[in-house]
Amino acid sequence: MELPWIIDQRKALHTMQLLLPTQPKQHCHNNFVYTDGPCSDQARPEIRRAGCGIYFEEQFPGMSFPLPGQDQSAPRSELWAAIVAIHVTTGSLTLCIDCKYVVQALLALLAHPDIDVAHWDNSDLWHIMRAVINDHDGDIIVRKVKGHAKTSQCQGNPELTRDKQGNDKADKLAVDAVHMHTLSADMRREFYKQA
């Protein structure tokens, strides 16, 4: 039997629309922007929740927000974070992402703007990504960075150190965002007792 609050949670997620922020855009000067999108309870769709984090290397404030919509997953939150990062900036930027799926697909979309994304996983978001790219007024460079790199892996390499610091900050913002969902720790415990 489904717990009564799970139905309420599903309704709450359903009302969260995929709306891009309306805040003023930040102008980048070849800025490095790090994005991340973790998801808790991946194996349990009833209580799975994802968040997005964006860390700007320049002095802009970071962004932390829950993934909107019923489809909660790490790939969607990684992609949504990248979409929002491009949307809220102007000028040239280097987008640093630790998700291979998003990096490869985004590079394909940038190289072939007319590519058909209708059959891609998360095609609804890829259509939004295309529109955001078309509206962006600067170059977009995409780099794959190592997620959760160890300090020892970066020693002596300033670029890896920079990427570790940026990715760690984006990850912290994204993990904080997971907890912005209305699903409490008590609800999770109750769910696992019933499972």
C-alpha cells in the first residue's frame, strides 16, 4: 500500500514547472562555470529527489535549486543545471561538467545545431537547451571534468586543482538543493520501514 504522503509529494512535483529563472543575466569574461546535479534515493522513484548546483568562478553568487518536475534523476538534474547556467549568463563561458552523458550530447548539439533531439533521452530538456544556446550571445566551450576528484590526483596540476575546487563547490550547492525538496528525512525513514 502506498503511503498517503507519497501521493501528495507526487502532486507537489507535478506542479513544479520547468521554468527558466527570470533574474538579470550575468556577463561572463571567459568565465569557468561548474555545474552538478546529484540525486538521492536513485533506486526508489517514489522518493527520488534531485538538485542542481552552479558555481561561477567569477564573483557571481552560486545557484542552488531543486530539479523541477516529476522525473527526478541525476542525468536530468545535470542537464537542467547546464541549461540554467547558459541561460543566466551572457558572453563567452567555459561550462565544466562532470557528467559524460551531458558533455557528449551537448558537444554534439553545439557542433550540429540542427540535429534531431526528439529521440534523445530527456528530449524535452534538450529542446530547451537548443533554445537557450540559440539565445546565448557568446561562445560556449564545454569541458568534461572529473567528479569527486581526490586532492592527491590534482597535485602539481593547476588545471586539475581548479576543476576540483569548482566541481566541489557546484556539488555542495547541488547536494544542498536536493534537501530543498519537501520530502523530509522522517518521510524517507517511514518509506524504508514500509518497503
